[in-house]
Amino acid sequence: MNAGGRSGAPERLSQPEFIAMCAMLFATIAFSMDAMLPAFPEIAQELTPEAPNRAQLIITSFVMGMGLGTLFVGPISDAVGRKVTILGGAVLYCAGAALALVAPSLELVVAARILQGIGAAGPRVVTIALIRDQYSGREMAKITSFVMMVFTVFPAVAPLMGAAIIAVSGWRSIFVAFLVFSVISVGWVTLRQRETHPPERRRPFRAGALWAGVVEVLSNRRVALTIAVQALVLGLLFANLASNQQVFDQTYGRADSFPIWFALIALISATASFLNSQIVERLGMRHVITTSLSVQLGVSAVLCATMIWGQLSPDLSFAAYMLWNLSVFYLAGLTMGNLNALAMEPMGHIAGMAASIVGAISTVLAVVIAVPIGLLYDGTPVPIMLGVGLCSILSIALMTRLKDAPARA
């Protein structure tokens, strides 16, 4: 089969198969993060016993690598095509997984995770470009919502899978599972998906063109504001995700049941993307985003105040934390697909490059936001809740400034 994947592949995949394939590519990200969560105690004990909070870097380093790689993946896919770019990213992802498998120190594991994240930028960005190549506007938002549904459903099984792998063969074997998953997902693309970015539409990869793309994207007021909101939403999500296992373990003494509780949160949160797919065409993307942020802010304010001044019993405190935790993940399901579509809508003529710039800036900023919030963990979830609430306030303020967005957005 040639690089364009012309032989044997249909002219255009059916929408269900296309959504399923894109969802599996996107699930690489969720699997790479959430399967690691049950390993935190073992990683901290083996690699950083003097500072167990540093185990969170296993998550945030992957996200940082993904953000860095994202800046270049889109322009590369605009220059050489979507499929070759996905394959190249998979090679880097697998190399990072192999290095982490044998790394003797936390620093080297973190470096391997950065490399793995750079590789994961391939499926992350090019999947959005694949969708944008074939769909636009609210139809794109609807399809992206279905893809994001898997991004929220997959965490229901990823920690369980990680825990099972750890129980059988240790936490490092999780990286073998990453290798297998990547081979399967990229094989699907190679065999079934035709190239959506033919040679006549390709743009040479040049540093000057990349800089011009950055200027064009950031000079669009709607896109720039949307990137900032996306960074804040991702930042609060990653801060909560990175500290989740520690809260369950150290605050509530529920380390053994953490994968089950996390699965419950993920399954309920998955309905958010489905709900968004049903309402976004009727209500519009901006309205759904702003309303979701406002509700989440209210939940954070009430439950955080209850924890600080409510003198809750341990069981009631855990119930309050679960409700708040669910609100954070539900927010992501209701907003991320819309934010991506909102940012990409004016950028169809440079879809790959725009997807890279939007994803890179929002992800790197999200890590800058998430790391200090996560490291504030002090044995209670209150610092994390306060950080998430602040991110929500800033996001709402930015959304009110999107007055120049088209009426249908």
C-alpha cells in the first residue's frame, strides 16, 4: 500500500466507522494517561519516595510532550499528508513507551513520557484535521462530540486495565500495552482510511509558513480567545486528573477501589459528550460552553465551602468530592468538542496548521496551569477545588468577550 493508502480503502468511510476510527486514535491519549493512575503509589515508592507528589509528573510530562509535538504535527500533515504523519507519530510514541519500560530513574521516565507525548500529538492533531477535511461547522461539532465521548468513556476501563496489568506483571508492563494499542489503531488507519489531504492541496513545510500561520491564527480574535478558554479548561481537567489517585488514596483511604470509582465517574461523564451532540445544533456552541462553565463554578463554590466549613463526616466528605469530581469531567465533555470546533471553523484553509497551533498553545498553557495546582495537594482536595474554581471564573470572563463570533457559533 502506498503512503496515500489508495489501494483497498473505500472512497469515504461510513460515518459510524469514521467516528469509531477517530475515536480510537483519540483514545490513545486517554489510555496513555489514565492507565498510569493506579501506578502512582508504586512509581512514587520506587522512583521518588522523598517527594511522592512528583509522581504526578508522569501525567503532566506526557501532556507537555503532546503540546510541544502538536505545534509541528499539523504543518507536517499539511505538507506530506495525514496518514504518513499519523504513522510517524506512532513510531515516536512507541519509542517513548519502549524507553519508559526500561528507564531506571524518574527523570528518564519523564523524558520518555515527553517523547511519547510528542508522538501522541500525531493522532491528536491529525484526527481533528481528518474531521475538518470532510466536515465543518455544527456537523463537525457533532462528530467531534461523538469522538470526544470515547475520550471520556475510555477512562472507565483504562485504570482498571492498568491495575490488572500492575497486579500481573508490574507497573512498567503498562508500556507494553501502549505499544500494542498504538499498532492496532494505526493499522486501522493504514488499511481503511484514504488520504483526505491530496498532493495538490499540500503546503510545503517552512518555518516562515509556520510563523505566518501562528500570526494568522492568533490575530483572529475569536480563535485567540477560544485558545485561552481551552487552555483553562484543559488545565483544570489535568490538575484534577493528576491529583485524583492521591486524593482517593491519601485523603479517603480508597486506593484499592480507585479504579472502580474512576470508572463510574468516566461512564457518567461520557453522557456529557452525547448530550452535547444532541443540543449543540439547537443551542449553539458558545451558549453550551458558557452555561457549562457557570454550572461547574457553582458546584465548585458550594462543595468547596461545604468541605471547609461544613464539618462533614468522612463518608459525606467523600460523597461531596465525588460529586465535584464528576462535575469537572462532565464539564470537559460538554465543552472540549465545541471549543475545538469554534477555534477551527475560520481556519478551514489551513486546517492542519491551525489544529497544531490551537492544540499546542492550549496544551502547553494547560500544563503550566495544571502543575502548580496539582502540586498544591496537601492531603485534602480543597486546594485543587479552589484552583479549578479560579480557572472556571477566568474562562467565563473570556467567553463573554466572544461577541464577534458568527451568529451560528
